[in-house]
Amino acid sequence: MRAFSELAVALTLLGVSSATNSSSASLLSSGSVDLGDYQAAYDKAKAFVAQLTNSQKITIITGGSITSNSSNSSVSWTALNNKDGFAGINQQYYVSAFPMGGALAMTWNREHFEAEAKASGREFYLMGYNLINGPVAGPFGRTPYGGRYAEGFAPDAYLNGIVMEKAVKGMNSAGVVTIGRHFILNEQETNRSASLSSSTTSVYSSNANDKTIHEVYLWPFADGVHAGMGAVMCAMNSVNGTGSCESSKVLNGLLKEELGFPGLVLPDVGSQSTSYGSANAGLDYGSSSYWSSEILEAGIANGSFTQARLDDMAVRNVIGYYFAGLDDGSQPSKAATTEYRDVRANHSQLIRTVSKESLVLLKNENSDGRGLPLQKPLVLSLFGAHAGPGMTGPNSAFSVMGIDDPYDGHLTTAGGSGQGSLTYAVSPYEALAARARADGSMIRYILNDTYTSSSSSGMGGGSIPSMSGNSSSTGGMGGYAPDGASSNSSMSMGGGGGGGGGVSISGSGTALTPSFENYATDSAVCLVFLNSASGEGADRTVLYHADQDTLVNTVASNCNNTIVVINTPGARLVDDWIENENVTAVVYGSLLGQESGNAITDVLYGDVNPSGELTYTIAKNESDYPVSICYTAQCDFSEGVQVDYRYFDANNISVRYPFGHGLSYTTFTYGDVKVDVTNQKALESKYPTGVLSLGGQKDLFDEIVTVTSSIKNTGNVAGAEVAQVYVSYPAAAAQPPKQLRGFEKVTLQPGEEQEVSFALRRRDLSYWDVEAQKWAIAEGTYGVHVGASSRDLKSEGTIVV
Ligand SMILES: *[C@@H]1O[C@H](CO)[C@@H](O)[C@H](O)[C@H]1NC(C)=O
Ligand SMILES: *[C@@H]1O[C@H](CO)[C@@H](O)[C@H](O)[C@H]1NC(C)=O
Ligand SMILES: *[C@@H]1O[C@H](CO)[C@@H](O)[C@H](O)[C@H]1NC(C)=O
Ligand SMILES: *[C@@H]1O[C@H](CO)[C@@H](O)[C@H](O)[C@H]1NC(C)=O
Ligand SMILES: *[C@@H]1O[C@H](CO)[C@@H](O)[C@H](O)[C@H]1NC(C)=O
Ligand SMILES: *[C@@H]1O[C@H](CO)[C@@H](O)[C@H](O)[C@H]1NC(C)=O
Ligand SMILES: *[C@@H]1O[C@H](CO)[C@@H](O)[C@H](O)[C@H]1NC(C)=O
Ligand SMILES: *[C@@H]1O[C@H](CO)[C@@H](O)[C@H](O)[C@H]1NC(C)=O
Ligand SMILES: *[C@@H]1O[C@H](CO)[C@@H](O)[C@H](O)[C@H]1NC(C)=O
Ligand SMILES: *[C@@H]1O[C@H](CO)[C@@H](O)[C@H](O)[C@H]1NC(C)=O
Ligand SMILES: *[C@@H]1O[C@H](CO)[C@@H](O)[C@H](O)[C@H]1NC(C)=O
Ligand SMILES: CC(=O)N[C@H]1CO[C@H](CO)[C@@H](O)[C@@H]1O
């Protein structure tokens, strides 16, 4: 309808340096952005705002409501109900706790990305919330220590962007407005805010170059905008020394002028610090103390602020409401926090499905009957606090300013505004005990990481007086042989009393002295459960826990079928024990929400064949990671685009488990790769030519190359494989050795073979040309690899430009 292309060309000529307040304020009203699906919402928003007085507009942009009696007009507006959470509603009774964002990403399943967001979004909708603080594209995962790692998706722009796209679509389809957060370079909790931490003297500034910002951190937000994200939360941190919510270059420049973002920008807590500065920089929603009618009207009068910008802000505040269809008036009113409403439907089934599909089988040595899956083991022993319910139940408060690490109980969610509201949490103990009962297995457990029997008051404890005489070969005195027990009782099995706190006698049969060693010794399988905890407000300090690693080694030295299960917000190192031949399998995942124990049990017993893949690298040592936490006021992102596997590849560092790794109970083979250029003309144009649309120039999202290969299930059970496409670029693009640019998850029956195809978009083959301020396709030869992980490439094709 409008001459989009001419306007877009004019706009592009201005480039990013054109982050001028006036051009940005008129971006929507001038028709410079091809609004696509947002056009109808824009028209409604504009018509609505046209009826408002300035004072009413200011009420709306400061979060107020307009009632017709108070304003003496026919106009009314009810402030949107904003709420924390993505993987379920934060701090709300009777809702579902879904797998955290990090777990969702580990499924590598686009349908799940959308389905979870839709189901979660539906609960928000029915509880009366309509402006949702999620999904979370940043923290992106620059450092594995980041406290909020579990809320985000993956330290890979492509995968993170695909989850963003689907998550936004899913939540939008539930009728709510999504807030992509935190914009931008919000990679750690330490020193995030001077007002929230006594030790912080100044909020940190993330300093990254233009190429890094575009190729790494901005990318997933572009996918979110492309998918219809209605709001963005600017971050607590500064960027290049200017507060994210005060930076015209960040908000007007990157977000609005470059990504064509049509919605509202609102600040994270305490992140607005000026009146005209923030408004002119692109903040659309803020505090009435900075934005009183007096201040803003005075600004309009003397030129510090403009009428056009106020109108733009008002439109941006209401456009998402129309886009989500909230103007149909059918959303229920906001529920009280403790109110019962029937919103959960059958979501627990989806939660269990997503959870079990997110679990990654890191290691499995099952050729001699050990390892996974379990088959009715006769004696099943569980170890570690993470195996059982926490002493104080699933709803313990996790302080916003950090939580203990690790958590003393089964951990299913993170702390802070991403914390799930659990009506229940199934622990592994609960699910495994039910399974053991059904199978006729004997179950033993010590639900503690550091248990010693002297800390227990049970029989066989260290306080029991010694008996005269000892023929046990190990340790000191003590022990108790109940009458009627095996005649070999007090003399059998030293069992490694060393860890037993002075207890040498193991008891026997069903009356063992409780110790890790004794329980492990004649178990058919020993399951050791480990977690790491973190959340909003504090970062992790370690990537492993010595006590837990000792637990694994103690169990493994007495049990030749030790299987480790880990739930962790981000990377958890395994090198202390991974090469122990008695550690036969490792199941690894993020934080899974309410059905956690059921999902873990489904995988352990092979009710589902594991198909999750790592969304980040597990290194061998902490020191292998390039970035830890920054404690200074200036945080330079000197690693540039070398985040996660890009860094390990570029520096040829051997890793424990690479990005994209994940085993199955079956095996797969890959066929050759075929590469078809489906839009040669597009490939020959160095720069995109499309109009500015949602997410950037429109043709950046055009699919221009198709990659095909075939996958065959060569094992005995059905299973799903995530085939991954990695692209290597001509030198001119100055890219890491390779980058993920496609993936497909295929489910195959035994012996079945399927062709799998991947569509590469123009943007997937582009690098950010800093000079031109555009995405560019490089001249030369692109390598296109299909493989099972970033370090297990099976076959290769090329594209010559
Ligand atoms: C407009 O934005 C620029 C940055 O691009 C900023 O320096 C300037 O102060 C802003 N203008 C006003 C009137 O705030
Ligand atoms: C406006 O009307 C509502 C009911 O429609 C009433 O609750 C409220 O008190 C009124 N406000 C004023 C300022 O009269
Ligand atoms: C309300 O509006 C009417 C007409 O629009 C006007 O006559 C009246 O004075 C207004 N009342 C107040 C209290 O502003
Ligand atoms: C950052 O946090 C650390 C530890 O909490 C503190 O010692 C340091 O002073 C803070 N740095 C700044 C710049 O505030
Ligand atoms: C931050 O500074 C770097 C280095 O000067 C520059 O390349 C980049 O464009 C700046 N970005 C922002 C958003 O200020
Ligand atoms: C405009 O008025 C505001 C409010 O009085 C004042 O803070 C600001 O400095 C003025 N700006 C100019 C350019 O006069
Ligand atoms: C949950 O219910 C919806 C409709 O109520 C249905 O479409 C969906 O298939 C159900 N999901 C499962 C896993 O049963
Ligand atoms: C675990 O055991 C240690 C000592 O063995 C004890 O200090 C700690 O309180 C126990 N933890 C729980 C949750 O029982
Ligand atoms: C006692 O141990 C001996 C040798 O280890 C074994 O032959 C015998 O069966 C055991 N007796 C019982 C009752 O377990
Ligand atoms: C593992 O230990 C059990 C005894 O607990 C033994 O029967 C089995 O042969 C051992 N398996 C291997 C492969 O060493
Ligand atoms: C493995 O377990 C067996 C007991 O089944 C034990 O004898 C052996 O020492 C263990 N090996 C290691 C490396 O811990
Ligand atoms: C009374 C007795 O036999 N004591 C023995 C118990 O075991 C220790 C360790 O093997 C021996 O040193 C004691 O002599």
C-alpha cells in the first residue's frame, strides 16, 4: 500500500549512525517499515492514540489506566498486566512449572519450542496477565558462570534465534504480548545494578564491537522481532558506557531503525535514569517520576522532547495489545496471586514430553549389560541430595540475590524472576521407587552428597560400641550383627569402610550399615544425582562441586555400573570421573520443572530414547573457557564473536563434549550432502536489497540454499537424531571455523532411512559488514557440513559465490 521500498532505501542510506531521535520517532508513522502482520495493529493503535490528549498518552506510557469518568472522555485504557516468567508464571499459585528455557533448547525440536511457549502463554492469558517478561534471548551465554544461564536458550546465535522465533509465535498465539529480554549484552549478574547490591559501586558496562553485537547478540532478537515480538526489555547494564535504556544507538539504532521493531521498549528494574535522555533514546515506557506531564510538556515546549515522539511512544505502548487480539475483550481479569483458576489443562503431559526429550545422553557403555537403558535391575541404589525431594519442599524461596550452589534436594528450577511456581515437583526418588516396586527391584538410597554414618542415628552407626574381636580386614572397630541375620554378617565384606566415619562393619543383606560404599557394593546399578543451582542476582563461582565429584568416585570405586544424572543451569564439568571405567553412563540436562523425576526415569528405563543434544560445550577444565565473570566497571567483550564452540574450534582446544553432542540407544549413519542454490540471483548480490521489515531487511529471511542429506537408523530401537548443518565461510567473512546454520530432528524406526533437508536463509550465509553497515555475502567458497555434533561432521558440500 505504501511505497515501502523507496523509504527503506532512503533509510538504509542513513545507516545505523542515523540513530537520530527524529527519524526514529517517525519510523512507524512515516511508513518506513513494512509492518507485515503488524500493519492492522498499527492502524488500530494509531486511530486509538489519535483520540488521546497528551496527558492521557503520558498516563499510558507510564503504566496508568484511563477511565472515562476520570478523564471526562469516552476513551478508556486498562494498563497491561505485566508479569515475570517464561517457563511458567513466576510467583503464582496453581500454575505449571515448565522446563526452563535452557532445557527447552536442548530438545532441538521446533514444535516443542512453540508448544511450550503456547501452553505457558495460555496460563498467563487465563490468569489475566498479558505483557509477559519473556522469552529470554540474553543472557546469551558468553560465560558459563552466568547466573541466569538456564533462562536463556543457547550461546549460539542461530539456535537461540530459532527458539526465540518459535517462542514468540507460541506466546503470541496464546493471546499475550511477549517481551524479549534483556536488551542487550546482559551477560552476568555480578554488578548488574548499583541499587540491588551493596558491594557494587557502579553498574558494569558491556563493551563489544559492532561485528560482535550483530553476529552474536543482536541476531536472536532479530528473529524475535521477525516473529512478531511486541515488546523489548532494555537491560540493567550499560553498553559502551551508556545505560542500555538510555542509549539511542542501542534502542533507536539497533532495535528500531535496523530491526524495524514496532513495539514498546520498557526498562528492567532501575534502568531508566533520565527524562528526555531515555525518551529520546527510544525508551517507550517508564516511570511517572521521570515522565510527569509537567516534565514532558515542558520538553515539548522548549524542544527537549517532541510531540511526534510522544505520539510514537503511545502507539508503541498499545500496538502489541491490538496485535495479540486483546481488544476482543475476552481475556479474564487479573487473578490474585493465590486465586485458584483452572489453567493447567493437560500441560503436565507436554512438560514431561519436553523434559524427557531435552535430556542428553553424554556417555553410555552398554555393550556388556551395564549402562543404559536399565532392565529391571535387582538392586538399584540412589545417591545424592539431588535424587530426592528437598527437605523443605519444592517451594523454598530462592533469594533474588543468589542461591546456594548446589541445592540440597532435587532441583527443577532457577531462582529469581525465572523461578517456576511449583504445585509439585516429582523427584527421581519418587519416580524410581515406583518403578522399582513395579519391577520387583530392591531400592536403596542415601539422599545426601556427604553422608557419613556417624551423622546418622541408625543402627550400625559409629556410636554403637565395638564388639570384641574383629575379623574384618578393614578399618577400625564397630559393627553390629543382628540375631538371625546371615551367619557371615559381621565378618563379611569390608566394603571400604574408609569413608564410613570409622565404621568398618557393613552389616549384610537387607541390614547394611548405611554408607555410600556399602550400598554401592552389591548394587546392580548405582545412580548418582548431581545438580548445580543458580539464578537471578548472582553468578556461579564454580563449574563443578568437589563434594559431589567425591561422591561419584566413592560410589564408582565400589560399583561397576555407576550412572550419573546431572541437572544444571549451565556447563557442569565431569572430568573428575568421566573416564572412570565404572561410570558407564551419564544423563545430563538443564532444569526441567515439575515432571523432572518422571522424565529422568523415562530416559533411564528406555521408555523414551534420549534425543537431546548439548546447546553448549562442556570443557575439560574451567580454565579452558575464555570468559569468566567480570568484576570491574568496564567489561570488554574481547573474545568478540568467539563464543562457546567458535572459540574452542578457533583455538583448537580439545573439549570433553562438544556443542551439539548427544547419544541415543540406537545408532545412525549419514548419507552424502547435496547443496542446491535455489536463488542464484540473491546469492550474487553482496547486500540484501529488500525493504526494512520486521527483523531487518526483508530478504535477509529468504531461503536461498537447500541442503539435503539422509539419515538411517542402523540400530534396534526407534530413535530421533538431530542432524546439524555447519557452515564455514570464505576468509573475507572473517568468521569462526564453522557455525551452526541449520538443524532438523528426525524420528526413525529401526532400519528406516529418511531424506532430511535444511533451508538456509540469506542471513545464514551473511556476515556483518561493518563498513557498509549491512549483512553481506562473501565471495569465495562456503563449506556446508552435515553432522551429529559440531565435532562429528559426517559429510560436506560447497557453495561457490
Ligand atoms: C538524540 O540522540 C542522540 C544520539 O543519537 C543524542 O546524543 C541526543 O542527545 C538526542 N537528542 C535529544 C534531543 O535528546
Ligand atoms: C469511575 O467509575 C468507576 C466505576 O465505573 C468507579 O469505581 C470510580 O470510582 C470512578 N472514578 C471517579 C474518579 O469517579
Ligand atoms: C467534560 O467535557 C465536556 C464536553 O466535552 C465539557 O463541557 C466539560 O466541561 C468537561 N468537564 C470537565 C470536568 O472537564
Ligand atoms: C563488582 O562486584 C564485586 C564483588 O561483588 C565488587 O568487589 C566490586 O567492587 C564491584 N565492582 C564495581 C565496579 O562495582
Ligand atoms: C560500541 O563500541 C564499539 C567500539 O567502538 C563499536 O564498534 C560499537 O558499534 C559500539 N556499539 C554501541 C551500541 O554503542
Ligand atoms: C526544557 O525544560 C526543562 C524543564 O524545565 C528543562 O529541564 C530543560 O533544561 C529545558 N531545556 C531547554 C533546552 O531549555
Ligand atoms: C492436550 O489437550 C489439547 C486440547 O485440549 C489437545 O489438543 C492435546 O493433544 C493434548 N495434549 C496431550 C499431550 O494430550
Ligand atoms: C548431609 O550429610 C551431612 C553430613 O554427613 C550433614 O551435615 C548434612 O546436614 C546432610 N544434609 C542433609 C540435607 O541431610
Ligand atoms: C558365608 O560365607 C561363605 C564363604 O564366603 C559362603 O560359602 C557361605 O555360603 C556364606 N554363608 C551364608 C549363610 O551366607
Ligand atoms: C560387575 O560387578 C558385578 C558384581 O557386582 C559382577 O557380577 C559383574 O561381572 C561385573 N561386571 C563387569 C563387566 O565387570
Ligand atoms: C570398579 O568396580 C569394582 C567393583 O565392582 C571395583 O572392584 C573396581 O576397583 C572398580 N574400578 C574402579 C576403577 O574404581
Ligand atoms: C582383636 C583383633 O583381632 N583386633 C584386630 C582387628 O583388626 C585390626 C585391623 O586389621 C587389627 O590390627 C587388630 O589386631
